[in-house]
Amino acid sequence: MEFFKRYLLSFFIIFFTSNILAAETIKIVDGDTIHIGNIKYRLFGIDAPEISQQCKKDNKTILCGVDAKKMLENKIGKETPKCISQTKDKYNRVVAECFIQSENLSSYMVRSGYAVAYRKYSSKFVEDEKYAKNNKLGIWSTKFQNPEEFRRYKSSQK
């Protein structure tokens, strides 16, 4: 009987420890890029401000890229998003629609005003963008440069 108890205890320790170690790490890179384990995901159909991007509001500088990242971090929390792959981008990231429970993270970020609809690739989130813009949410309450234009300008300065 003692052997059985030790065996059972050992089994539970190994089982639970391996499950904890196997849990995938999640890293929020910015407002539209996440890493789950070794996979790099780019949220489909949206473009969020770059981490270094700043916006202006009432003559004050707002770290809108950092704010977008925080918004996505807060939404994801300790959950692991479920992602549906669409394609791969030129940086070899998986372009995907990712969800927390049943909420689409791309839609959430655009509707909250922390990303724009990336019309170059999809019109799926245009209505979410109109909502955020009309209600002056997130970056729409600031003076900002479109993230794609910001990247273009930044790369021309190198």
C-alpha cells in the first residue's frame, strides 16, 4: 500500500509539473504582434502604432505605441489566445485572427481605437474603425500618423 501511495504521489507531481512547464509562453510585442511559444503572430487586418510611435493630445506627447501594446496585454491577460492562421507575412510571421474566448483581438483593438483597419489587406475592420473614430477613442482622440506612414518615414531616415 505504501508503494502505491508513493507511486501515485510521484505520478501527480510529474503530471502537474510537466503541464506547467509545457504551458506556452505569451509575449505581447506591440499592438498587433504576439508570440505564443515559438510562433510569431501578426494580427490579421489591422495596423497598430509602433512601440516608438508618439501621438499628440492637448500639446502633450502620448506614447501611443506603448499604449496600444498595454491595451492588448490587458485584453489577453493570463489567457492564451486561440489563433486561426491566414497566411505568412514577409517577416515570416503567421498572419492570423486571434481570439480571447470568442472575441476577435483585431476587432477589439480597432474598435477600442488602438489600431487602424489595414485596408491594404482587408476591409473587415473598417466599421470598427469608424466607430472608434466617431467616438474619439484611443488614437482617434489624438493627432497621429498612420502606422504605415510612420514606418515609411522612419525607414527613410536611416
